[in-house]
Amino acid sequence: AWQWGKAASGVGSWQNYGYAVQWWLFGCFAVFLYVKLVLDELDPTRTEREEPDVPPLVQRQAPPPAEDDDDELAAYNRYLRSLHERSGG
């Protein structure tokens, strides 16, 4: 309220009017959100939505890595592959 008074007295600016309105909007939004959450808790059917008919996602397996001419890289790829197979993947 003091922001409104400061702006109305001519000492403040439009920024003071903005702050005065802003805090009322924040307060109203908080009350609205609280009421909505309480109503949703009391009546869960308010938030239930019909599930759309969406086909399940298809996961494609990555192709096996191509063996490189680099022996060190090929050995590292074999090591990673063995770790993957041990982990159940």
C-alpha cells in the first residue's frame, strides 16, 4: 500500500504503481493456487485426463561399432562390449 501512496503523491513513478499492483497479483495467485490444490485433493477426478492413443516407443539397437585399424581402440571397444554384456545389457 505504501507503494501506491508514494506513486500517488507525485514523489514516485509508474514503477511504484507497478509494484503496488504486482504484490496484489502475487497474493491473488497464491490464494488461487491454494484453493485449486485443495479442491484437486478433495476431488481427484478433477485432474484425471483421458490417455491419448499413442503407440509405444520403439527402441532401436545401435549397430555394432565398426572395427578400426587402430588396435588400441579396437581393444578398448572389446573391453566396453564385455562390460556391457556382463552388466546384463
